[in-house]
Amino acid sequence: MARRKFWGWGREDEGLSSAEVTELGQTYAERFGGDGIRVHEPPTVGELELTPSRLRAPSSLAELVSDDPYERAAHTYGKSLRDLIRALRRDFDHAPDLVAFPRDERDVVSILEWCSDVGAAAIPYGSGSSVVGGVEADVGDGYRGAVSIDMRNLAGVLEVDTVSRAARIAGGTEGPALEAQLRRHGLTLRHFPQSFEYSTLGGWIATRSGGHFATLHTHIDEFVEAVRVVTPAGLLETRRLPASGAGPAPERLFCGSEGTLGVICEAWMRLQPRPRFRAGASVYFASFADAVQATRAIAQSGLNPSNCRLLGHDEAMLSGSGDGSHSILVLGFESGDHPLEPWIARALEICAEHRGEPREAEGDAAAVWRAAFLRGPHVRDAFAQLGFVHETFETAITWDRFDDFHERVLGATQRAVKEVCGAGAVSCRFAYVYPDGPAPYYSVYAPGRAGEELEQWDEIKRAASEAIISSGGTITHHHAVGRDHRAAYLREVPELFAGALRATKAELDPAGIMNPGVLLEPTRP
């Protein structure tokens, strides 16, 4: 099997071909203009000039760590546009000094003890799919170095409770392996983020990942029954229960902790029977406003569709799902227990009440969008190689504020795109919906200027983030906080809460080594 790309998504034998990259460039150059098609060739390990490692592990850990250039490069970045551009520029200034590969929980304890003793930053690493700077060793000057802790060896479904329908799963288990091992029991976690193929259970929990379900069970939190975490202060294991009213739930402390409090080594996860019944439809709306109202009605109906993703006019066109004349609501229901005809029929009735038209002859719009969604990370790599500014951001807001919020965020982003890039497009879809509000997901497409693509995106992102926060939205619904969103996150949460989080971190991580700069400012006692 080919090894992972150290600069982009997937393995070295995956991604768009040279011909496909060129065709993509021609299509979008014709649509948005630019200064011609140029393709940045991916870097090779041999041409990188990595800063010499500042750390030397003790003999007791020597067999667990590596300073191999490929491993250091592969653990430098996540998979955002900012990461891709810097990698294509051959900028690996924040490569970790060492990469550790613990074999078991005891190794994790030993690694954290050593990092605490020498003042080295410790950065938990699942599969590196962060798009917010969550795994980058940009930790400030207060550390002697940085160690990326790769959890690939702590993997597998360790125990299955078919009576309670739950499983104990190691934190380093990637999505495909997790589902393959549950399949033999007729069960599924049914959590499929876009990064499913190259992301881990521990990473999903640490970042409060959004998964398959567009309503009801949208985040990984819903499935977490208990966690086992190695912190610098010691081992913490929560009690396995179906529910409890005994104060703040301890396992929730680690949902969204993003590696700042400890390393998630195991978790008991609630499972479901594998779906046997499915029903779906694509509904077309001439008016985006009508589509929004239909989506709200379905979200508040109690039908709880597994898929309820609304593609705006531009999103439908740019994803290839439509021609831009309509918004498209992609609906889906699934069950391991019962047929679903009454559910889909009622959802279509609601759509009809808002002038929505199901089009059976064009019912493959959902399949087209899904294929584009799953191929999205490879396409983003190609856009970066072409020098285009193509990236996404997402948020959430209540229904009563959506119209004004959407106008403000879309307008601010469109103005920034025009000012910074001269041309481009901003599209919107609803990635998830709730009875009290949607999670809008925005995509930016614009021509970049050679050597300035990173700076162009940063300016657009600042404008979008300011509009989101000042208009009352959340800086992230499911992409996590990382380093990129830290400043906005600290504006979003109450100051007293941020202080309480700092105190919690000080208790669990006395030396301040765990993923410094994520969620909170880097601090060393």
C-alpha cells in the first residue's frame, strides 16, 4: 500500500490525475478569470530543509520515537488550504522535533512524563485531518521542542456489548477499520465525517466531529458513553452509564478538548443496528427562501431524517448537482427496524407546502453531490496546486436570526473575495439542521495571485469570521477550534468559562505541555 502524502490528502497513488488537474484549472479559469493556469508541483521529502531536531529522547523511549524527515514532514500540517499552500511553498518551519509512536497506554504515560520533565510540547495526532491548525507544532517560544504523538498503534474494536449495543474502541482506530470490525456483529457507529477514511475515533471525540446524520445525532458526542484518557496528571476513566444526572458529566469534558487536556486512548461508544431500510429524494426549489422554510419545517416535524442537506443555487451549480436555477434539498431516511415510506411521504408533503418539487428523473442529484463531497479533499489539493483560493467555513445560528445572519456573512465574504481576488463566488449549503436552527456551510472559489494565495485567503477568512462572531453565530459547528479559530472562540465563550477551562487545564496538565495554543493561549508555568 502506498504511503500517505506528507503534503496533502490521502495516499501517494490517490488524487486527481495531471489531466484532471489541468481540466479543473481550465474550467475555473474560464468561470472566474485569473492570470493563467499554473500547476505547483508537490514537494518531495528530499528538497525540504527541516530545522534540526532540538530533542533527544532517553534510551527508554528511543524505540518509540523518530526524527525521520518524512515522518516529521507528514506530522507538520493538517489538511486546510493554509496547510496545503505552505506545504507547496516548501515551508515546514513548524515540523515537530520528534514523532512518537506509542504501542500501548503505558507508552503514552511514559511519553507525557518525559515531555513534562523536559518542557516539550505534546501534540496528540490521529490521522492529521485537522483543517484548523489543530496538529501543527506552532507552540511559541516557551518549549524546548515539540513531540507529535501518533496514535496509529492504539487501534481496534476491543470489546463489543451486543446486549447494550455498545463497544469499547481504541482511540487510534480509523473509520474504515472501525466499521469493518463492527460489521461482523451487525452493528455500526454510523459516524461518517468527510474525513472518515483518514481520521480516528479519538480525533472525532477530541474535535466534536460532525458525522453522517444531518439531524438529531449530528455530533460524535451523542455516541460517547465513557472515555479513558491519559493526562499528564494521571489516568482518568469515566463510568460507563446510559445516562446520569450526577453533576457535570466528566466524559463531556474531553469532547472538544482537542488534545489540550490529555490523550484519548479508549472510549465506549453507543452503536446502532446496520440500516436495512432506506428512502430518499431530491426536492427542487426555485426560491432559496422557500427551501429554507421547508427545511425548517422538516427539522421541526420530528421526522428526524438522516439526510436533510440543503444546497443553495450556487452550491448546487458549483458541486455539479444542478444548473444553478434551483436550490436542492437532499432528503434521506434510514432504519435498521422498519420501512420508511410514511416518513419520506410526509417530508415530501412538507416540501410541497413550500413549493418544492421532487424530480425522480433527476434524483441522482443526491448521488452527484455525495460523490463531490467525498472527493472534496482531493479537489481541494488540486485547487491549491492550481493557485486558486478554494476553502470552506461553517457555523450555526437560530432560525429566527438566519435571514439577517446569512445576508451579513454572505455579503461580507463576497465583498472580501471581490476586493482581495477581483472575482469569485461564495456558495452556501446547510450541512446540518436542528429544530432551533441550521448549520450553514460556505464555500469560497476565487482566482489567486501567484505567491499571495495564503495572504488572500487569510484576509477573506478574517472578514467571514468577524461577520460570524459579530452577528451572533458560532465560529465552528464541527470543524473544531484549533489554532486558527482560537481568538474568535475566546470572544464567543464567556470569559468566566475560559478562566474555568484554564484552571481545568492547569489541574490536568501542570506543565502546560498538551497541544499549546489550541483553544487557549500557549502557557508555561
